Amino acid sequence: MRIITLTCPNCDTVVSGNLLEEERVMHCPGYRCSATLSFENLPETDRQYILDHPDYFEL
Amino acid sequence: MKGVLLAGGTGSRLRPITHTGPKQLIPIANKPVIQYAIEDLKEAGITEIGVVLGTQGREAVQEFLGDGSDLGVEITYIVQGKPLGLAHAVGCTRDFVDGDDFVVYLGDNMLNEPITRFVDRFAEGDYSAGVALQRVPNPEQFGVATLDEAGNVVRIDEKPENPESDLVVIGIYLFSAAVFDAVEGVTPSERGELEITDVFQTLIDEGKPVYSHRVEGWWKDTGKPEDILEANRLVLDDAAATAEGTVDPGAETMGKIDLHDSATIEAGAVVRGPVSIAENVVIGGGTYVGPYTSIGPDTEIRGAHVENSVVIGESTITAREKFVDSLIGRGTVMESKDGYLPDGHRLVIGENSRLKL
């Protein structure tokens, strides 16, 4: 299973792609970071992988 | 070498304490569990640390650790979201690790021996991964490792009914960057998690050696209240006495007492170490604080008997009762019911509390 992440360009916090898919647009969860992160920031192929495998990201 | 500290999880076995804070911040001898892991990594020369966070308690961990500078390390946060397994957490660290070898340390685990030798031996060899092992009397409750003649791991069985050995995998792993390809090669288990044992098996099946290191000193997974109390006992046993606070004439103290310089033991109190007493604590007259007790900051105890317990802090205990083997959450008030009618216990108890009255 591929693990897809996005690194905040502002603070280097790494956010999992599945969390971004859940939130779609979110404040960076980094320490005192004001950046906004979006699922759309991921490359198209990564987004599609997450959307194609919802069973991988459900408990 | 980098460090990865896993600080997610729900802490369900520590409710109600974890209803209001993450398990990694529960104090052991008045120091959060996670700080022991950071100090262990730092002692091994590892100062670039990625902290993997879940969905609960994220802000509290970040408020405590900040950017790491107060603890002499550099922290990068990695937000996993749902707890999709240890292997998923490890997979999320790929960009942070950036090709280096790295230590993975479960943030609620404690060891009393440094990981330095484990890290050094791993670095000297050509290993894909390493596991810390310990002998336990109940291996069927853990991941059990089978080793070859060279001491490398050839199999890990998760909670086997009939374990082949008593050597179990504890919460500290070492990985080379080869682990990320192995993570991609596994899929979620029946419980929906990406299992770290599957990753180890993938590496082993590919002929990549997995180093094993036996931990001889104590190890604690602080996942349950009784584990917190035992870890507290173990740390206090090893702690030095630093009685810097005020001990009034007429107070009776003996044994190792770690007394913060702003704490006071008043006349008529009896304190028997080993104990840890944090800042702005008052141990009033008529109080007995017995061995293996930690009293957290901003707490006042008067007339009570407290022994083998952890009081997390900001609490008032004035009930003339005996409290033993207890984990007492922040902001607790335990007063006397004397003078109140009808007679009986008056309780405001959170979900999942446990009382023996």
C-alpha cells in the first residue's frame, strides 16, 4: 500500500494524504503554523490512488 | 540517524485520564512519559526527531514539545490522522527521514538503559531493520521473535498461542530507508491496520537482515494505570534525592525525596521516600506520603495517607482517608464528607473511572 503525504512548505510538517482527503482544506496542523493545506495540493496520481482505495484508509 | 517518536493512539486503557489529555503526557516521577524517550534519543546523539501525531491530544503534545528547542532537539511533526497502524505511521515519515537510518520509539514506552549500544551496533552492520527484545514471563501477549544462530530475527509471531521463546519485541525499532519499500509491499490486516510485523516479515523474506538487541534492564509500556504506577516505582527507585524545598521543623522525612524548591513539607507531616514532589506542592500536617508516590504541581494534601500513587497535579486532597495504588487525575478534589448528611460518598466521576470504596 502506498503511503502518500504532503509536506507543508511553511513549517515542514508532514500530513498524511488520507487526512487531507478527509478534510479537503485544513489549517496546517504544525506547531504555530498558519499555512492552509488542501487535498488539491497533492499530485493528481496521488489523489486518485487515495480515492481508488478507500478501504485502505478505514479502520 | 534520525528519531521518530510515535505519539498517537487513543489511550483507551487509561481513561478517564486520557479523556482530557494524551497518554504520552502522563507524568512518571513528575516528568511526562514522552520526555524520557526524547532524552533517550538525545543521549544516543539523535537530535532530529519526527513526532507522529494522531487525531487526539495533538495540540497538547505540540504545546509541551514546541519546536523541541527547550529539550535541546529539533522536532518536525508528522500528522498521521486515523491510527492506521504502526507501519502506516512509519510510512508517513518517509520525507522527514529522507534516506537516513532512523529509530522508531513508541512514545509511551520507557527503558532504564540507554539505546546508544543498540543504535551503534545497528549502524556498524548492514541491516535493514533492528528490533529491541526482552524476555518476559507472558510472551503470548506480545510479538515473539525467533532468531537464527547469528542472532538475527527470522520470524515475528504476533501473540502466538504457543510461543517458541520468551523473547518479545518491545517498542523500539531501527530501520534503514529500505523499510519504506517494504511498507508499500503490505496491505491492511483484518483489523484495518498496516502491521509492523508484516513489514518485518517482508524484509526477512526478501533476505534483508534484521538485527536484534536484547534489553537487559527494565522496560515498561505505560498503557494501563497499573503500568503507570509500576513505571513510577521503577523511576523513583533509580532517582537521586534532591530535597531543595522547605521541610519545616516538626516534619518527619526519610528515604530519597525529590522535593522541588517551591514545595513545602509542613510540621506534622510524614514523608517516606522514594517520592517525587513537584513545584508549589504543600504537604500539610497530619499527612502521610508513603514510598513510590509522585505528587504533581500545585497540589495540596492535608490529613490524607497517600502511598504508591501518582497525583498528576493541581489537586486538593484533604479527606482523612488512605489512598494507595491510585492514579489521580489533574484538578481532582477529594475532601472529607464529615459533617454532610445524609452520610455517604459524594462523587463526580468521569466515564471509565474505577473506584474501590
